[in-house]
Amino acid sequence: MSTMNISLPDSLKSFVDEQVNRRGFSTSSEYMRELIRKDQDRTALREMLLAGAGSEAVGHFDADYFKRLRKSAQQKA
């Protein structure tokens, strides 16, 4: 595993320390890794949404389509 050192103003360091204690992380590194993973997930989702928004529609999506889609999702949950 690689190491990276970052500099934070006292207010941000205090916030990180508080989050580590409050949210049950063992170290500030563990907390930072979690934040980075979440940011990776958000970035990937944004890219997929933008790709989907830029693609052509492949069918007609009316109220009945979304009703069936909701029913299907509820049955799987």
C-alpha cells in the first residue's frame, strides 16, 4: 500500500478526528479511504447517467411502462 501525506488546516483536522471517533473508523486513513471510494462511486454513476442521457431512446416510455417497472422492482425487493 502506498502512503500519501496531506496538510490540513486545524479546523479540517479536527473535523476528520471527530468523524473518525463518531463514525467508528480506526484511523483517519480509513476514513479518507471511505470518502475516496464514495467519490469514485459518485463519479462512475455520473458518467453512466451522462452516457445514458446522451444515448438514443430505444422505445416508448409511458405511464404503463413505469408502472410495470415499479411493480417488477417491488417484487425483487
